Amino acid sequence: MSLSERLGRHTVEATDRRTTGRSTGPLAQLRRRVHRELQEILGPQLYSERSPEVLERRVRETLQTVLGKDDNLLTAADRAQIISEICDEILGHGPIEPMLRDPDVSEIMVNGPESIFVERFGKILPVDAAFVDEEHLRRIIDKIVARVGRRIDESSPMVDARLPDGSRVNAVLPPVALDGAKLTIRKFAADPYGIHDLVAFGTLSRQVADLLAACVHGRQDILISGGTGSGKTTTLNVLSQFIPHTERIITIEDAAELQLHQPHVVRLESRPANVEGRGEVSIRDLVRNALRMRPDRIVVGEVRDGAALDMLQAMNTGHDGSLTTVHANSPRDSLSRLETMVLMAGMDLPIRAIREQISSAVDLIVHQSRLRDGTRRITHVTEVVGMEGDVISLQDVFLYDHRAGQDEQGRLHGSLQPTGLRPRFLEKLADTGIMLDPSTFGRTTAFR
């Protein structure tokens, strides 16, 4: 049998294992019947009870009563399974609730009622779970979206939302999604990562951690770039922890994810248009408004449109030390993306003027990538030096060395290494009383 035939057979068998008997077995039928009886008994209490603890107790007590009247001889394991699944449905998010509780799951991808995948340790794997049908999946999506005051239907078939813990949610419905509703959840850690966690994960080295902490304290404007799922928001959250507690911080996001613990934080979140197409509050609107709120720092979750112009102007008008992220494939590409987004603001500015704005606003670019072994690594720490003619000049301070190879499991052994170039912003840091050990940037043989 050829490799392609073996892979095809494996995929079919895996799909069969996930879907066989999922919604037609005796336990599934019993679960649906018990669920209906529960709704008939409790009725409006399921939706009017404001105390989660009281509601959970009532649901469990009622379930025990309903199952106690049933003639089916259930084992203790079957009884516990039915109670758990119905409680997840009523109190949580149905079959994906156990995955939301699993700390090893970083992403949940629902491609249909019977097609659910998760990401564990950087690897995407199918899971043995399923929704009852398409309507069941739609109910869970509606429940998530309604909680944050947003809507999703055929007239507005895409939505970004969040769970109470800050996990990012995206849902897509027909007619945009051709094969039914899709749900993607990027989980947020219940206990936010700190810089020591990123060092332990290998995302960055201790030297780079000390450098970035000094840059945040020294009010350098930092741009975090990277591809989708590379860990930009996590790094942004970690770097935000270095902002002094004496400063007023304003965070601006599409869906609130940042978890800052400083005492003086103002959180702003954008809002989509309503059914009539009115009431939209964009990231750009929030950035402009933030300038009137006496910020010491502005932290923007991600710039993706004309808000880039307002962000650059904020960085250039006394709001030093601001942080933001941008989708890009390299530090140089992130500057090109910023140029494009500034043009999206509708201002008829010459390219040179835009580049001068960028070069004077951004001090440091931290580029992060998701490598082929599934790990997330900072691969570039790049200083924006200034203009040389019509081109923004960059110099790499740290680079990821890919030459260390990999082990038998495919895990990469590379690490961040200094290039031997000392950044010019060290003088600015020294003026604020922040001194860095010159050996941090000592020449290495890695890039000779």
C-alpha cells in the first residue's frame, strides 16, 4: 500500500471512530430525553437564576431525581457521564467544555457538529467529542456571542467575541461558511504567563528578557510582529507587566484579552455596527479618544487598519513607551504593513513622510514565529535606527540561530543569539538611569 493510500485510510478510520454512534446510541437518546425533562421541570429558572452556584446545585439535584425515576439500569459511570454532559450543556459550552477546562489545550477548532480538533503542545489533534447536530452547535455559538453583547446571524455571519476568562472566540455561519457553522476558540491562560514562563518555554533567552524589560521601563516604543498564532498577544501581555505601577495605562482591543495587574488601567474594547449599520466604534476611534484621557502608556492589542496612523502620531507626541502588535512575516515586512495601513486611513501622504513617521515612532521590533515543531519563538529583536535616504534602516540585535538542528522527536534546538551590534537606544536608557551589561550584546560566532 502506498503512503498516500495509508494516510487516506488512516484519516477515514479516525473520522469513523469520532462519529460512529455519536448521536444515535442509547446513551445519547437517554441524554436528550433527560435534557428535555430537565428543561420542563426547571423552565425559566435555567435562564433567570443569577447565581451560578445556586443554578448548578438545582440542575444537579433535578438530574439526580429524573435519572432516579428512569427504568434503565445505568451503571455509576454512565450516570456520571450523563450528568456531566448535561451540566456542561446547561451551565457551560456543551461538548467543548472539558476542552476549555483542560490546561494543555491551547486552541479548539470546531469544523462541524461531529468534527472537533484541538491544539496540544503545538500539535493539532482530533478529539472524541461531538455536538448533537448543527442546531446544537448554533445554540452554543449564540450563547457565547450574546454574553458579550454581540450578534451573529445570516445577515451578519461572522463575529469576534470572548469568553469570561478572556479566551478569543471567532464564529462563522452560512452563507459564508459553506458546510455549516464553524467555531474557533483560542484559549487564554487562567494564570497569565510571566517573563519567567517565556524563558522556561524557550520563547526567549534571559538576556533578551532583561533587554526587553529595560526597554519597557525606559519608555521605548515597541512593535511586536508575527504570524497568526505565533504568540504575539501573549508576549504583549508579558511585556505590559513591566510598565511601572505609577503610570496610567489605556488598553485598546478588538476583544479584551490583556490581563494587566497595575492599579491604574483603563480597558477599552471596540464595538461592531448594530443591525441598522450604526453604532460602530473602531480601534481608530478608541485610539483617538485615548489621547484625550491623559494616558502615560497606550497598549493596542493589534493595529490592522487606519488606526496605525493614529498610533504612530501618539508615539510621536509624547506617549513614549507604547506597545502594539501587527501581523507580519519579518521585521522589515512589519514596516511595510504599517505603511499600507497608514494609507488605509485615507490621508494623502507621501511614502517618505510615512516612513519618517514610522522611523521616529518605533524604537524596537520584536518578531515572533511559530516554528515547524509547533513551538513559538522570538526570532528577531531588531532596532529601528532611522532613515537612510528613503529607506528605514534596521539593525538586528538578536537573531534566532537555526543551525543547532533537531532531536529524534523533531524538536528544534536553536536559540536567540546576540549579533554583536550594540543598539543605539542604550544612550536613551542610560539617560533614564537604566544600565545594561555590555556583555549582553557581546559578539558571538553564530552570525560571523
